[in-house]
Amino acid sequence: MVKIGVKDFGPIAEASVELKPLTVFVGANNTGKSYLALAVYSLSRTFRQEPPVRGVPRFRTSRRFSEFQPPPELVKKAAGAIKRIRLETSALGPGSLKLRELPDPVQELVKLALKSYAESLNIAFGGELQRCFGTRVSGLGRLGSGVEQAGFSLTVSDAGLGLNWQMRSNQEEMVTSHWESQVPDLDLELGGTFPPRAFLRNEPEMHIRYLVREVAEEYYMGLADRAHYLPASRSGIMLGHKTLTSSIVERASLAWLEPLEISTLPGVITDLIRALLLLGREPQPSSKIQNVVSFLEGDVMRGTVDVDRSLPYPELLYDQSGHRFHLHQVSSMVAEIAPLVLYLKYLVRQGDLLIIEEPESHLDPNNQRNVARAI
């Protein structure tokens, strides 16, 4: 399990949480629950490096990591050690070889690559924090007595990966203050991703560079869940996103006459608006998720919510016994549950990270229990 720790982060003096299949933050107002949840969301999006809604399924190598240049002498040393490996004839065909069975210089290169990847990702993480919170990294530190702007730190650890990665804020970005990990215990598929004859005999230096990049991607992929965030203000956004979007479009048409100035919105707000605008044509939930959708619509909303794409602008409608209503005509309970149902219908896949702020808002006690059951 991944463990996230923060110190001097917003209202949080110090906290840590171990992310499990279901993790619930409970506490008084203004104690940092949303801060911690947004840090988790930002971190997950950074590892995956994908757009808010329609991302590629594969983890993509960051541009900064593509600039990783391992020490040439170490690469040559690793290549020489690879050439001296003696494998049985059968191993030259399809099969697997454990990374830990490769020579020490290769394992050392892998550790350098993992650390280089981490250092590239923490810079991207600083940018993602700024996007999600809608403020500079320097404004996220905990203000202390007599301190105008305070720094903060964040730790990511995973016992399974042997990872202990500590970051701290440095003006407008995050930097690595400490990183350590074991060499991952991975099986390299010979005859597939790593052709043994080419890997062992032809241009071994080139294949070693390829290997360490692939290992680094595989290593961090375990932390790269597809992430979705439903903010506490989701019902208001559901009711007002069309007005906001049309206002921006109208002002954009006049941009050639006057500068277009748009107020900054936190990234989680724009993620939700973008998701509502780009919902897929057909719902594709898994059977387990569909069971949850059916329960929420049948036992909580007493109706269904969906997207009408017959209009120029996608319209979100609530249907109860054949009677259709726009969301501004329905109760606050329906407006609150509708985005969760739409996310489950169109966006969330089994295994994704779904963060829901204040899932009990605007619900009567019975429906609070129902939603807790659905979660």
C-alpha cells in the first residue's frame, strides 16, 4: 500500500495516510481533509501524466526523464558484464529473467534511472499542485508565527517497492530532498520486450539504456492510477457550468478587440467541467460499477440521470417515470448525486482512484446511509 505523509501543508501541521481500497477522511471543518485529498489526486495524476478525462492507457515517459544520461563508464561496465552472462540455450527463446539476476552494474544503472525519474516527476508534481489548488506552490505552506510564506514537505512510501521518497517545496516547484529504493523485483520477458539475442549480443549499451527506461516506467506505473475528483462544490458546478462555458465562449469571440482575461479556477473545478462536456457517447461501466449505478438511481435518486446530445450543447437531464427535468429544476439531493452517477457511468473503471468530497452533503439520514453503502 502507498503511504502519503505531509508536513506544514496548508492547515495540516503533520499527517500521514495509508491508501487502501476504501479510505475515509473524517474530521472537523478546516483541518486539512481536502488538502490531503488534493495532494493524493495531484500525485496520482503526476505519476500517470495524462489529461483530466481522455488520457492514454499507458504511462508516458516524461520529457525530463528522456534527458537522463547515465555515466558512460557505468554503461560500458554494465555492457561488458552483460556480454559475460552465460545463459542456457532454452533461455534464449521466450521466457523470463529476473532483474535481480542481472549484473550489479546493470542494477546500479536501474537505481540511477529510478531516482532520475523521481526528480523529473516531482517537478511535474509541483505544477500539478498549482493547477489543482489554483495557487502557487509557495502559497500552500503552513503559515507560522511571524512567517510570511512557509515551505512544506511531502513523503511517498511503499513497502512493496521499498520506496521512501521525500519532497519539499522550493519557491515555485517541488524538489527531492531524499530518495531511496530497492532494485525492483521484476521479471524481464525475454523474446518479447527484451529480445535476448539482441540484448546480450548486439549493441548491448543501447539495449541497457532501453532496459532502464522500461524498468523505471514499470516501477512507477504501480503508483499511476487513473484519478477522478468530485469536489464539494459539484452540485453548484452542475447547475452553473453551462453559463460559465457560454460566457467564456462569448468573450473569446471578442478577444481580437480586447485582451481575454479569465479568472483562475482550481484544476479540480475545470476537470469536472471538462468531464461534463466530454462525457462519452455510450456508458461503459463494468458489471460491478453498473450495480452501484443502478442502486444509486433506484434507491437514492428514484430516477435516472444522463446526457442529451441531441442539443447543440450537451444537456444533463433527470428522468423520473418518463418525466424529464433539467438539473436546475431538481432537488439539491439529485444535483449532488448526479455527478457521481455520471462519473460511474462514463468515466470510472474498476481499479481507478475516485475521490469524493463530502459524499453526505444535502442528503437526509436515510440516503446518507444508502450512499455510504454504495461507496
